[in-house]
Amino acid sequence: MGTPPEASTRLADHAAAVSDEAWNKAADHFDEQQLASILLMIAVTNLFNRLNAPIRQVAGSW
């Protein structure tokens, strides 16, 4: 299933994107604030990827 960051970007692959097992492994290494920061970074990255796709903006080309 992969790590929580990887699993959270693969939503179309399965209904429960991040398994309890993956989340618990991450929680063994990060506190709640760190986990929230990781999830926010994933969300922002996904947002920019979604915005760049239709306008064909290549990441890092600006």
C-alpha cells in the first residue's frame, strides 16, 4: 500500500487510500503537528499538479 504520503496521492486506486497500518507506521515517527504538515504539503502539491495539467505548465519551468 505504501507510505501515507504515497497512499494519499493514489485515491483512485482504492477506496481507503491510507490504511490504518500505514497511518500507524507514520504516527510512530511523527507527532500530530508533523503529520498535519505532511498532509498539507501533499494537498498543496496535488493542487498545483492539478492546476498545471490543463494549462500544460511543466513543473519547475518557471
